Amino acid sequence: MKSKKNLVFLGMMGSGKSSIGSIVSKKLNIEFIDVDHEIEKKLNMKISKIFESEGENYFREIEEEMTLKILKNKKTVISLGGGAFLNNKIKKEILDKHISFWLNWDPKTIVERIKNNKKRPIAFKSSKNELLQLIKDRYLVYSNALYKINCENLTKNEIVNKILKIYEAH
């Protein structure tokens, strides 16, 4: 692999950023960092608890600080939190200096995966229609990613192979 750039996964919660990122990092034999997991480790608290006790704004501040720090790495596979790419500083950094992949799914698939999930504070408190609107709004921002991977009807291995093929060409 020629590229020293980070490979960054973005997309909705439940889109497979962590599981696909982990597989890709193993295949490339490079480090994998899940930003949400790093935030949980740093604060010694689950994301849902951070939202509950400190609020979303506090979480977004920590997310920005940690994501920008993690993006200073070279040749790393990084899984962003679902809302991180909505942050203009994070989005600009990723678009300017990294190889970004949007894991895109049909909105109905995402809703089925995340509704009523207590670990996902935004999804847990939202109705199906609110989730569909959130997905629609976020998809407009996610569409800025360098690459869009349409994941519907693909296996994990097929998704991983598509990503590796694109990344190896860099």
C-alpha cells in the first residue's frame, strides 16, 4: 500500500463503521481506532451515560477534541462516531487530508438496526419518523465523503473487498 493517509469510516450509527473498520485494519495490518470507544475509555463512561449525565453538547466538544487528535495519526483505520462528520472542523480535516468512506445503507435498514437501542441515545429517544429525518439530514453531509460504499445486499467481506480495492489504488 502506497498511501500514508488514514482511512476514515463515516456513516450512521449501525452502519458497520466499527466492524468493517476492524476487519479492514486486520487485512491491511495497520492500527484501528474507534473514536467512540476512545471517548468511552477516556471518560470511563458509556456514550449513553455521557449524553445522560453531561448532555450532547459536552459529548460533541470531547468528540471534536479527540477526533482531531486521532486524525493526526498516519496510516490508521479510523471509525468516526455517527455525528462527528457533521462537525465542520472534523469534516474539513478529513476531506483535506484523509481517505474517507461513507458506509451507506437504505434508511429503513438503519432504522431497523438502531431503533429502541439504549446504547444509542439519539436513536432511543426518537420516533421512526424522527430517525428517518435525521438519516436524511445526515446523508446530505455524508455525501461529501471521498467514497460512497453502497452496502445494501452486500456481505461484510464484499464491503471490505470494495474498500480495499479503492484504498490500494491510492
